[in-house]
Amino acid sequence: MPAKPKKAKLPAIETNDQLHNTVDEIARLEVRLRGLEAKRDVAIQLVRAEHDEQIEADNSRLASLLKLAATYANCHRESLFTGGLKSAACALARFGFRSGNPTLKTLNKKWTWEKILAELKIAKKYFRSVTTEEVDKEAIKAAKLTDVELAALGLRIDSGETFYVESKSDEADRLSTTAEPQPAVV
């Protein structure tokens, strides 16, 4: 990228003619900028059109393969992840399960957040009232209540897991330039 040109010191406008010439130059520059931006946008669109179909196909295939791998990994956790680990590796990638952040959920469909708030008001714990009253979820999580105590309030802690695959970039890059991806069993 070329270096930015230094701004020239502009003389002060002293006459109406100088103002008109300056305004005309502004108009010419704006038109030229719009033309350059239009050319740039056309070039970007051409590049997108050239690659979008393959990108969409690859994204769709990637999502299908991730779902397939996650299903297998979930069914074969004991043999894939030994010693209490939740991840493993193969030649080109690391894979496994990540736990999400602990989130408070209602215990079941009998419980609503309004009903839980009413219970917490009775217990005079874990609710806050600024302009409206609401369940203080952070305080409940910080209190590290037992499952039984949470259930009595109509709550449970949920830390959902997600399956992931992280490519070992250097190895994957080296091999992707020399060979086509091997088809997976579907």
C-alpha cells in the first residue's frame, strides 16, 4: 500500500472566484471518488460471484460433517477421550467437547420466571429491584447452591456442550495445497 500523501497547506480563500473554484474542485473530487468506489464495488462483486458458490457448498458440507463427527464422538466418548479428557487430536486437527458457561434455566415447564421471582421474594433472597424486580441470576450462581436447593427454587444449572474441530493450520495448509480433501463417509 503506497504511503499517504502529505497534506499541502492550502491558501485561505479570499475572493468569490476562489470559493467557486474550490467548490468546483470539491464537486469534481466527489464525482471521481464515486466513480472509483463504483469500480471497486464492481470488482468486489465479481470476485464474490466467482467464489460464493464454492464457499456456500463448502460451508454446507462442513456443517454436515461437523454434525456427523459430533454424533459419532458423543456416542463413543469413552474410547475417544481417555483419562477424563474432553479432547483428542488426529493428523490435521484437534477435536472434542467444550462446556458452555453455566446458565440458569427453569427446572421444568411448571416453573416460569415470574413464579421463580415470587418464590425468591418469599425467601427474601436472590432478587433485585431497580425499576423492575428480576431474578438475580449472578448471585444465585455465585452462591453455588446444591441441585436440591436450586430445584426448590424451580431452577437448574445448565452448561451445554458443543463439539468443535480446530485445524492444525500449518499441517492443514501444507496438505491442502498438495491434495484434494478426502471424502468422508456419510
